[in-house]
Amino acid sequence: MHAIAIDLQRSGNIVTGSDDAIYEPSRSRLSRARLLPETIGWHAGHITDDIDTVVLGMHAHLDNPELLRAQDMDLDIVSFPELLGQMTADCHRVVVAGSHGKTTIAAMMVHLLHELDIPFDHALGAQVPGLSSPVSLTGEDLVIIEGDEYLSSRLDPVSKFLHYSPHELILTGIAWDHVNVFPTMEDYLAPFQQLVEETSRHDSIIYYGEDPHLARLVSAAQAEVTPYTRLVRSEEGMLQVDGEAFRPNVFGDHNDQNLAAVYTWAKRRGITAKQFCQAMTSFSGAARRLQVIRSEDPIVYQDYAHAPSKLKATTAAVQSHHAGKVICGIYELHTYSSMDPAFVRQYRHHFVDMAYRAVFYDEDAVRIKRRQVMTDAQIREGFGIQELHVLRTAKAIKSFLRSCPDIEVLLLMSSGSLGGLDLERLYD
């Protein structure tokens, strides 16, 4: 939302906005663009009759005073995905969807296109080095879109990616998530099934071939279907690509799968293995996706992991990459699903064993999301780890880290803000 607000302003529109909580990096970017609201919160007075369109995010409830005012005034109200669909209606849309890896794959794709000087627009879920913004819609024919399965808004309760009508669809893998809007696995699978069925026979689908859910979904597809698995990595860490090889700056099985997805797509567009390898050698990752924010004493990673499958993949990758090191993982329960006492049991066996394991649980975020506060015992029972440390404030995180001076690798996993923890000054 903040990125498209900045992009709309850049293209000449007058933009205002509001929210009840604004986290980094959105806050700093909005401030630099002079779009940061003067006050935090929802105020009916923000809605005036000179507004052409109200873009409604999923975070706003039906009793939101600004939404109610906009409805009373009969203003044009669209969701973010509706707006994005309208703005890219005449483009060739490449949509990356799935429960995990979609941000990284989309980031790899735009990096590849950027390195090869191929013009494109994009709408991503994270900042990518070399690009000025996660969203840029300038009217180029080709647009790369990260397709999220979460609902569009309270007035538009369909999965976001159903607004994008992809010409090329990449599906990365399926793992149940967002229990607050998809109570069962079948509920979660339904919009993916609809997305596949609505992708026409003139279009194409690339999917992770080792995922049984995807194999079942694409069996009903009209579109041309192509599976991928993962690129082969040598003992020296080189990735093999159709007779070429390169050493990537990213690690872990999931990134080897992500790179295979991108190469499968690139090959269809006539990009050679040599071009791919030369371009991807310089890919350093998307923001907050195993991003190194301190390179030594200890090494500190920041990651956006916010679901059981992502927690498992991220911790396993770091443990394998830093075998023999003293590793500490801190994971924030931040999404609606993660704050659900029943869903927390999905985390069992997903926090890979390491020297120190902690869960951060921000009660202020719980109240904003109108969820039930869990006890330490409920969290430990859900994860199945009795020695799990449960932390509830940024101060508690710092006290915990001071008590563990032997940490060599710290992995901070959060789609929130870890209670406003200042990561840049954490080890000063």
C-alpha cells in the first residue's frame, strides 16, 4: 500500500493515507515522500468530497470510521489489487503466487531483467537492490506482480491474485496459512484452484513439480503447464545451469528451487544459460529475506518468515550454512494465523533445533488485531518446545541476548517490527 501510494504520487496524483500502525521501512519511505500522516489512527474527517478514489486495505475493518464516511458519501472505493489490476490491464502480466518464495522469485526475475536491460514494470512485496521502489508502474508492456492469496479487502473478500489475470503464472508451493480467512486446508486451496482454472489455454503455468497440492491443481489447467524442481549445487557451492555454472549469493534448498523457477521462466523467453548465470551472480536477495544486517561477531540475519513452512525453511538453511556455529533464532508471532491458539500447533517440529530458540509475542499487536492473548505455556505447547524462550517486549529481547554472549549467528524472523527493536543499533 505505501509503495503504490508513493508511485501514484510520483506519476502526478495527489495522495493521502492513514493507518493505526505504520512500521519500518514503510514509515521512513512515506516520510521521505512527505506522505506520512500527521496523526496515526482513523479519522472520518480525512474523507472529503474532493477525493476521486479510496483505496481500501484488508487491515481496515467494516466499522472503520473513514470507510463508513466514504460509503456515506458514495465515493469510489477499490481494493489495492483491484487498482493494480486496472493499472496493468493492457500489460503482459507475469504473476508469481504460492505460500512461500514468491517475493524472492519475483525479486530474482526483476534483477535478471534489470541486468539484461529488458524494460519492465513491477509490483513486489519487498525492496530489491537496484530498484528505487517495490512498485513501479510506468506503462511498460511487461509487468512482474507478486500475487498474494490473502483477501483483497473487507468489501472485496477474494484472494488478491484473482484480480491479476496472468498471462504467465508461476506457482511456488502450497502450505496452509491465513487461518483467520481460510479455516481449513481445502478453503486455502480453493482460490489457487480458481486461479489455475481461470488461466486460459493461451497462457502458461510454471509450477514446483514436487508439491503434491500443485500437481493436483494444475491437472485441471487449460494452460500450457511446465514443472520445475531445483538447480543442482556442487560440493563447492556452484549451481549448474544447462552446461553453465555460477556461485549464488543466496543459500538454502528453497533458494535453489527459486532459482530453478526463474531459469525455467527465463528459458521460455529466450534468455540463455550464460546470460542467466552472469546476471544472477550479482543477485544479493530481497530485503528481509535472509538479509545480512551484520556480517560478524555475531553474524545477524533478518528474515520475513511468518508461517510454519517459512520458519522451517529459513532455520534449516541457516543451520546448514553455518554448521558447527552457535545459532540463536528469534521468531515473531505476528500474523493473524500466528496469533490463533489453535493454529500455533502448526508450528510443531518446524523450528529447527539450534543452540537458542525464542518466540517474540507483542501483546500490543495482538490487541490491534483483536486476537486472544496467549500464555507462555500455550506458545510452548504449540511449538512442542518446552525450553523455548517467550519474549514480549523489545527490552526483553535485549536482556535475553545479553544473557547469551556465545551467540555466533543470530537469526531474526519477523513480518512485524519485533516490538520496535532498533536492529541497526542492537549490538552497539
